Amino acid sequence: MDQIRKLAGVLSILLVSLGFLAAEPPSDVDDINRGEAPERKIVVFQPGTGEASQRSVIEGAGGRFGKPLRLINAATARFPNETAAQAAASAAGVLRVESDFIANAALAPGSVAQQGGQGNKGGGVSQPVQETSWGVSRVKAPEAWSVTQGAGVNVCVLDTGVDLTHADLAENVKSGYNAINPSRTAKDDNGHGTHVAGIIAAVNNTIGVVGVGPKISVIPVKVLGASGSGWISDIIEGLEWCGVNGGKVANMSLGSSSDSQSLHDAITALYNAGLVLVAAAGNSGPCANCVSYPARYSEVIAVSASDSSDQFASYSSQGPEVDLIAPGSNVLSTWKGGGYATASGTSMATPHVSAVAALKRAQNPSLGPADVASALKSGADALPGLISDQQGSGLVNAQKTTALP
């Protein structure tokens, strides 16, 4: 993690550089789909190329400088056309120019069913009596709590943000970061990120639900907008912020069908620095060999989804990259506005695994990402009738994983 800590020194520079963002205000990715904005690019530079030189290259080619991505020595940019983008790609000091792809929350369409308990901390609104969701029970989280409940481990939730004042989350949620617009909080304007956070670390109190690790600290990192979509470059920035600010596990309940060398470079750097990365396999099913990115990368623990009967969820993506399977269908968790909802998707499966990874890291902080992945796989339960492309090593099991040395 020393490599990432070195990045802490540039955060003050990053804050100063936010003034540069005025040239490209935060925009909704839906603008691209409507044809109202030129495609955003990531321009990657050779090592040692400073930000001033990067800006000069981009503007010299007729583009607009967006924001720096220091982890991979790159910057976002918009160009008026591909000719201008290619001119930048040919400039001295440029390694490549690639599309800034769009990623989406890995939520099964139409699966959200909101329930009661509206109202935030201190709001005086009655809350439902606490229950343990079938997913938390199925991964045997309560059986692991005598060993660890995850205290002291930060899990970054790279998502739509988190309801920062939710009565069932506030005790465990830190302020976080908004990579879309750093001048704003990481408050959830969609609901997806709050649902993910509750699966990981809803407080073990008397209301609502309880998370897999009820003492895990959640750091919301907002990289997806209100629509549930976001730029790959914002994910890269969010990952960098997570690594610099004490994240031990990164939950990415999101994905894209497009490979991004820049995202892979960022993930490789953070993996080598000690960050455990977990991502949703995707919801492209029924399909074969269809795991999305970044779950498809070898450094990332890829998670598919099961239902309450231990069957493979029909919507879940599958492929040889799948490492583990976890509960993903009709999972009850927290929702924005102080409420609760059931939802389905590999988005819901992923935080079960991230939370068990956090329990393992709380139990043994010296374990690296490969060690944590190995423990998760060794402790998993192979589900009968499912092929390896569907479940990898099997259903994640908190009790068995934390019992391993």
C-alpha cells in the first residue's frame, strides 16, 4: 500500500486542479446516448509527462482538458472529432487515446420493490423490526461474528453513493468522495449504492436489516449518477481515492461490456498495492462466456448470483472468470431516503463477497489480495448442479472462510 500512500501527497494538488474542471462540467452519460455531447476520451501519457504538458497536448489538438487521472498518468478530454483525437494520439509523450466507456449498475431490470421504514436518523419515523435477510443467513455471516464482525476494515462502495444518514447505516458510513463532482457529497441519488452498503454493513440494531459485517466501515465513492450509469474515468478516479484514503476492499457492483486498458492498468496498480477488488459478473444471462468488465480481469474477484434455492440466477452472467457465487435474488437491504427494498442482480451478490473479504481482512490484516481470494475460494461451498463457469469455487461462506488460518 506504500505505492498508494505516495499518492496522498498529490491530493492537495487534485483539489487545486478542480478549478480546471470548469472547462468540462460534470455531465450525465445520457448526453452521449442522446447525441448531445462529444464522446469523452482518456488520453494516457508516458511516465514523467506533467499535467501542464498533458493540457498542452490536448488543447493543441483542439480538445478540452477534463481532469487528471494521476494513478495511470492520464487525463480525460473531449475532442470535436476523431481526427482531433488521432492528432492527440500522435503527439509526443502520448501512449494512447481510448474511449471513456460507460459502466452501469449491475441491477436486474425491474427487480426493485421498495418497502417501509422511510425516514432518516433522528427523523422520528417508525422503522421495521430487524430481520436477517436470506442472503446474510445463507453465507453464514452470523456464525462468523464470534470471530469478527469486520471492525477496523474500510470497504469502498464504488456506486451511486450511499444514504449518509440512514438509521441503519449512519453508524458505519464515512463521508466518502464524489468522483463525478468533488464539490458535492457522496449522497445517493439513485438507491442502488445504499442497497449495496446495507448488505455489507447494516448495523446490528433493532431495526430493518443487518449486514454481513455489522461493524465494517463503509466508504461511499460516488462514480455512478442518478441514472445508475457512469464514466470509466470516474471509476478510475474513485479507485485511486479509495486506495489513498484507507480502503482495504473495493466493491464494484457495476460493469461494462467494453474492455478498458486504462481501467485495467488502474486495477493492476491497486491490486499490487494491496487493495482487494470485487466486482459483479454482470446480468447478461442467459448467456455463456459473458462476464463483464472489470470482473473479467484476473486481479478482480468476479461474483455471479444465486437464488434462495441455491440455483444459478437466470439473469446472471457466467464464464471462466467467475470466482464465486453469492445470493443475488430478492435480497432485502437498505434504500435511499431511510427506507428498505428488495432487489436482484449480481450487484446484490457482490457485496456479500466483499463483506466476507472484509471479515477475513479484519481477522488477519496482513493478508494480501491473493491471500484473501484464496481464503474465500477455499471456504466456499460448491453448489450441486452448477458448472464452474456459473459458480467458480462455490457459494461464499463466512463461517468457513474466517475459520481458515
